[in-house]
Amino acid sequence: MNWLLLAVVPFFFALNPVIGRALIDSFGPATLSVVRWSLSAAVIGVVAAVRGPAERWQAPPLLMLRIALLGAMGMGLCAYAAFIAAHTAEATNIALIYGCAAALVAAWEIGAGRQRASPSLLFGVAACMFGAFLILTRGHPGILRDWTFVAGDLWAAAGMLMFVVYTIALRRVPMALSAMPQFVVMAGAASLALVPFAAAEIAASGRPPLDEGTLPWLAAVVLFAGIGAFLGYNIALARNGPVLTSASLSLTPIFAALLAIALLGEQLFWYHGFALALVVTGLLLINRGRAVPATGKVLPDNVAPVPSKSLRWPPDRLFGR
């Protein structure tokens, strides 16, 4: 289950820039984000309500505010940044930049003394980053001499930095709420944070179309890029810890490239396969390296490197097992 999450979650995240590119002429970035998170919150809210007492909805007010703020930043503003980046940057570029979150999370954990800088961990991060670098340069590093950032790249970089903060902070939020109610609170906060921007977009451009051309993409952004990506990511954080979970996002550029080929008609090149091999190798090395925290004590595979009683909850409770 743990390794399945590491493969499925980046696949769902890879849908974000692809869907953003597909709906670029129909939906503004804030409007698309509000649709995504409001419908995601409604769907998961209904499921959680049906489960009744199995879900925990109560938390101290300050903790609830903390969860809501994380949702507004990590889900609302990050999604907005990715969708607005799609107006001027390619889907693969956006996915690549978000995939770089792994190196920053690992560096933070090492700097904070919670993760030992083992050779396996460092080589793993380097392999992931080099795989992402191949995607960015399309297998020709020499193009960097003439490469300049476009606005979309800068938006994606800003969103990625917020996602790094989200990953580190969420890992240390006490699990007062069970995962589905927490998702509802965070998705609702993300929607509310972007409502003023969505209202401005609709006032300027009119109501976006809802037809056979947009509805399948909206279903995908709600069910997969919304619910699947972030609920899966939160569960993966609890199961695998922040270093390995964020490292798995290095797969996102690969999936984004494949999805862009299948759905947007882009071409596949040799460097995509080489980058995939590097990223998978990097993930294996990171998984090996993160098993030894700063204390030097080897942890079991299913225990995260950051010991915290509030975080040791069985995610299987989500599904009634």
C-alpha cells in the first residue's frame, strides 16, 4: 500500500498542469480552483457523514484555524499558482518545478536535525533532481545558456515553495481530526480563499462553459487531481514521512509528460525514459537513506523518521479496516 501511494499520488498531481492547459481558454485559474476544491469538499464531506461516528470532526479552535490556513496555502494558493502558470509555461515544466519540492524538504529535515544526511539519501535526491533536469532541458543541458524564466515558471516556483512549507507543517499537525474531515476543512478553506479572485475572473470574462468539452476535465480535476492527489498525499505523509513522500513527487514530471502525450498530443523522447530510470533509482535510495534518522536509530519501514505520538495513527481506519 505504501509504495502504491508513492506511484498513484504523483500521477494524480501530474494531472494539474495538464488539466490547466486543457481548460486554459475556458476557466480562469481561480475559478477552476474554486470548482475543484468546493466539489471535492462536498464529495468527501458526504462520504465522511455517511461513515458517522467513525470520523472525528472536533478539534480545538486554534488547531482548526491552523488546519484551515494550511489548506488555504497548500491546496488553494498552490493550485492557483499551478493553473495560472499553465497560461505561459508547458505542463511538463510546471510538473518539473513542483517535483523539485523533494530536495527542499529533504534539506529542511536535514537542517532541522530530524534526518541524517546519509549517502543514500543525498545520492537519491541528486538522482531525482538530475532526472527532473533532463526533462527541463529535453536532454540537452547546453540550452541553459539561452534559457530564461517565463512568468509561468515563476508562478510554479512560488507554488512549489508554498507546497514545501505545507508538507513540512502538515506533517506536524496533531491528528485531532480524521483524514476525511481534515480534507473537508482544508478544501473548504482553499475554496473560500480564492472566491474573491474567482468572482473577479467571472466578472471580467463571464461564466465559464459547462459542456461536453469541459465536464470530463472538471470531473478529473475534482476526483483525481483534487481528492485523489491531496487526500492520498496526506495519507502518504502519515505512512511514509515527509522526505520519501515529497521525493515521490519527482515522478510527477514523468507522468505529466506521458499524460501530455496521450491527452494533448505531445511527443515522447529518449530522455523521458532515462529520466524515469533516474527518478525510480533515486526513490529507492531515498527510501533506504531515510530509514536512519538523525539519532542513528534504524526505523521500521512503516515508521516515519519524525517520531510523534500524535502522528502514529493507523491510516487503515479511513477505510474501516
